[in-house]
Amino acid sequence: MPADEIFPLITPENGWVLLATACAGGFVGLVKQWREGESSVAGMRTFSLWAVLGYVSAHMNQLVPGILLATFGLMGAGVVVFSLHKKAEEHMGLTTLAAALLMFLMGVLMGFGQREYALTIGILVAGTIGLRSVTHRWSSLLTETDVKAALQFAFLTGVILPLVPNKIVWGAFNPYDTWRMVMLISGVNLLGYVAMRLLGARAGLPITGIVGGLASSTAVTISFSRRSKFDAPNAVACAQAILLASQSMFARVWLVVFALSPEFAWKLFPAFLLVTLTGLIVPAWLIWRIPKQNETEVPAVKNPLSLGMAVKFGLLYAALVFLIEQTKEAAHSAAFLGISFLSGTLTMDAISVSLANSIAEDGSGILLAAAGVLMAMTSNTIVKMGIALCLGNGVLRKWVSIGSVVTLASIGAGWGLTLVF
């Protein structure tokens, strides 16, 4: 091969990129050595050389077409043969095999100038290897219900959603839009459910209340109200968890509204901020009255992605969209607010999402829609206070009632702020 074809590849810039490639591969190997200790089969030097091999092969492929593919095949075959002929304690696992191939490809991408993409791959591989014990612990916490929830979400989103017709029927109902909103709320609920499951029994009551509210503040209210009957010493902490769950639910609702209609969300922001700040007064006061809680049981929350729940939410959402279209005019404002109040007794999600989607592009009807959300917030607070009064002991009833009254008063003040701003 003529020297004048090789030497142009040897430049200071290529030298620095080669060094960066070696360092990136070595970093991944270092993480693997740190995780596996002395039992690590391949470490910092090996991973660095794999990356360098990929980089050199990418450049040499410009001179000898096909050498890149041949080198990749030989390397993969060599790693597999090496693994099969080693003793059990020196066996190279599938994770290492995959990491080896990815390090080679990372070097190839570096050689082709795709440096950001290549370094992203290196970081992901290092993170996957370094978090092995964490992922193992998380997987051990999963139940059959959790796995079904994830599979159902994938099925409902990837299979059902594309098949739903995207057209207006009955003048106001779009099946595709309805199912898309079902998936949005289900996804948010799933995140809260997963977070609560991962925290497990090591989460204190306040944290369990906050995270539980992301999944279902009603479930948190029912669970901790019942617990106060047989766990009286922790009744104050249970009340604190219930109040915090409501505040995290309000925050979740505002974020969902913001994702759908930022203008509407900012109109609601003063009211929601006031409700949140005042709603934290009683839980903050209770911190000084209760001992530190290190462990608690996870509230019983049903599978947030069951087909039955999805269908019920979809039907409720579709009904609200139809009713809102019929009553959102000023002449029917009383009926509209009544519908919003009744909807809030079941869930704030459906009415908030439907109102966020009903706001016209010119912002007309935004004040009436804001009133509807605050009415739903009012009824939702009243319902959860009623649950605590029916199921909780005397101490829990007292503090949940005080906190709920403060929240209801702040909702009224929040409506005033909405009118001003």
C-alpha cells in the first residue's frame, strides 16, 4: 500500500480522537472492573483496546474496503470462543459480550466522525454495567401485577392506539384523541406507581404520601385512614401522608395540563401555587409532632393500566368532552360548573385533560375552564376529607379535616387570583 495513502490519516487531530476513543473505552472497562472486582474477565485495558480496534478499522476501511466488516466478525467470533473455553469462574457473560461489540462499534463511530453518538453509547454502556446491582434489586421487587402493567401499557399504546380512528364523530368526540388522553394519564399513573413500588417499605410516611399521590391520592387516603384505626400511635403521620398525597396530585394535574395547554396551565398557576403552599402548612406543622418514620407499608394501589380502568376513564373522558361542548357557553355556566364538580368527586384527571383540550386557540373560555378545574379540585378535596372522616380514627379525622379546610379556603382565594392574573 503506498505510503502517501496511509500518512494522510496520521494527523494530530486523528491522534487526539484516537486518544479520546481509548479513554472512553477504558472508562467503560474501569466501571466494569470496579463492579466485578478481581473476578472481572475483561477490564480497563481490554475495553480500551476494543475501542481502539474499532477506530483503526474504520480508518483502514477507507484503504482496504471490507476490512471493517471482517475485523468486526473476527472480533465477535474470538470473544465468543474465548468465553466458551473458559472455566465457570472466568466465564464471560452475555453483558460483557454485548459490551465488547458495542465498544468496537463506538470506536468505529469515532473513526467516522460521529463523536457525540459514540460517546453517548459509551456512557450508556458504562451506566448499564455500573447499575447492575440496582437493576437486580429493582427486578426482585417486581410482582406479576407490575409486569402485566408494563406489558398492558405497551399493548394499549403500540397496538390499540394506531388502530383507533382519528376523526370527529357526534360533532365533538374523537376516538383517537380520547384514547391518547387515556394513555397520557395511564402513563403518568404508571410512573407514580413504579416510583412507589421501588421505594417500598423503606420510604417514610411523608415520602410515601408524596409519591403515592402521583399514582392515586384516593388510594393513599383510604389506605392510611384505615391504618390509623389499628396503628393509633402513627395516626398523625398518616394524616400528614394523606395531605401530602393531595398536594402531589394537584402538582401532577397541573403538569399534565401544562403538557396539553401551556396557556391554560399558566392561567391556573397562581391558584395551584397558592393551594400547594397553604396545603403544606399543616403537614409541615405535623413534622414537629411526630417521630421520624423510617418504614411504612406501600398503599394498596390497583394496576394503573388495567384494561377495565382504561375503558372507564375513556368513557368518562368522552362523556365530559361531549357535556363540556354542550355547556361551556356562558348561558350554561351553572350546568358546566355542576358537571365539573361531579367529575372531581371521581378523579381530577378526566375533567382537567378535557378542559385543557377544549380551550380554543384564541384562549376563549379560559376563565370558565379554570373555574371548572377549581370546582373539581374542591369536590375532590371534600371527597377525600369524607373518606378520612369515615375510615380514620379521631386524631386522623382532626388533622385531615383541618388541612382540607385550609385547602378549600385557598381554592377560593385562588379563584380570586385567577381573575386578577
